[in-house]
Amino acid sequence: MAQTAALAPGIPADYYDRIFEIEERHWWFRGMRSIAVSLLGDRWRRPGTRLLDAGCGTGGFIRFALDAGAARTAAGVDLGSAAIALAGQRVPEALLEVAPLDALPFDEGDFDLVVCSDVLQHVPEQDVSRSLGELRRVVAPEGAILLRTNGSRRLRVERDDWRAYDASTLRAELARAGLRCARLTYADMALSLLRAARGSAPHAPTEEQHGIPRPEPPRLRSTIGFALLQAEARYLRREGRALPFGYALFALAVRA
């Protein structure tokens, strides 16, 4: 379905439609959700959890959390009204708002769990501290923030609204916002090593190219890819474990 509502800057017109089509069933999204659950540990499915997905896109993680019984209430914000329109179809029971990360329309401590996936790398550098400060403001004192962003062994900046973080830079950004890393790990290690060996790495999307996977990947690739991410999720279930490399980077943060 074509969307004419506002998009986030610098992405193709079909960006949200493509995500809406695949994010519930594609092996990569499913694997990332499994890793998120492992990192959250006993915070996942805590009774009465109030969930915020900051940069919710088309609502895939909210749908997953509600169906799993991991949240009593859920809210989502996104910069693109096209994304929020699609999220409203997927999770009509959630509170959904169009809003930037640095101006969340919620009160202090409104949420027990805040997730923010593949958003921070797109925030202009001058807005990163304020955006992380907003995540800290809306999370409850005993709550947690789970971030996923682009990962790299060294900070890699392609333009003001796209970067790949290394672990130490992300930790330092969180500390400046008054947050402490309870877990910090790379993810998607095996496939990222394969891509790195071939000289390939993620790059910023453009108005012509968005990098969203094909709706129906080859079955063997899907099976192998999901199995590798599931193996990482099992490894990361144990507190203190981390992976040393990957093009995804996770941080579980709490108020310092």
C-alpha cells in the first residue's frame, strides 16, 4: 500500500511498507527479538510492565511483546507518521504518537521498559545527548532501556544522521546521559564476520536504497541465518557474556 504521510528524512517512499511486510516473519527480525529477550533476562514478562518502543516503526516489536505477555500496556513513537499509521493497524491497542526521540510526549518515569532499535544511529550528532536524556527521563527509576544500533569495531560516521557505534563510544554516550550499561554486546557476529571478510559493511540508506531484506529470502539462507542468531541468543542468556564483534550493537542501560 502506498503511503503519502511523512517519512523520516532520507529514506525511500516504500521504506515503511517494506518493513511492515516482513518484520513479523523475517529471520533477521525474529533473531534480533530473540537476542533482545535474552539480554532482558528476568525483566522480560515482569507483571505489569509498561512498555515504550521509542522509534517503533510499524509496530513489530510492540506486537511481539504484547502477544508474549511481556507488557501490560504499550506505547510507541516514531518520527514518520507513515510508520505510525501502519503501526496502528498492527497494534491498535497501543498508544501511538508521532514524535522525535528528543521530545517524547510522556511524563517522567512513565515506563518500566523502553526499547529503541535502529534509531540512535540516525539521530543528528548534536541531538544524541538530549535524545538519550529523554529515554532516561521517561523510564522508571527501577526500569531499563534496551538499545540496538549499528555496530562497528571503531566509530564510523558516514553523515550527520548515520553512524555505526563501537562499544566504548556507545557506553560513553550513555554515561553522559546519566545511564549505566548493565549489558553491552555486539550481535549478528557470524554473518557480520562473513560480510567483513568479503569487504562488505552496512551503509547509510538513501532515497533510492534502503537495505530492507527481500520479503522471501532463500529458505536455506533463512534457516541458517535464524539458527545462528538463535545460537547467539542462547549464549547471551547468561549474565556477563558478550560477543566481540557484529554489525549490531546492544546495550541494556539503567539509571546511574
